[in-house]
Amino acid sequence: MANMFEKYAADREAEQKKIEEAVVADTTADEKRTTLSLSLTVSDKKSLKMMAAERETTIAAIIHEWVQEHQKEVSE
């Protein structure tokens, strides 16, 4: 009889690999990185985490994308 958690473990391992690949891709940017402390509501943090998971990327990459989009608006 197969372990009842095998499928869950395999799915979790695949998900973890996607996340790690996204993080590695995000950290290979040419620009120097810095740390930012940010206070969010619990629901905002959950929303960002869900968005990042759905896009197979990181919260940092989503915020970077948002800054890039809005930086163009300010400079126009």
C-alpha cells in the first residue's frame, strides 16, 4: 500500500522547486538590492503571497514591477 501522503509530498516538492527558481531568477538582477521594512495588513500580505504564488514569482518581484510601472507615470 502506497503512502497516503506521497502525492501531497510530490506536489509540494514541485511547488517548492518553482518558488526556488523564481527566487533565483529574481536575485540575478543587475541592480544592487537593499532591504525594506514594510508594514502591511494581514490580508494585504496574504493577497501578495497568493499573487506571487499564482505568477510563480516573489513578492519582491511584484513590488519591483509595480514601482517600474508607476515610475514611468511620474516621469511623464
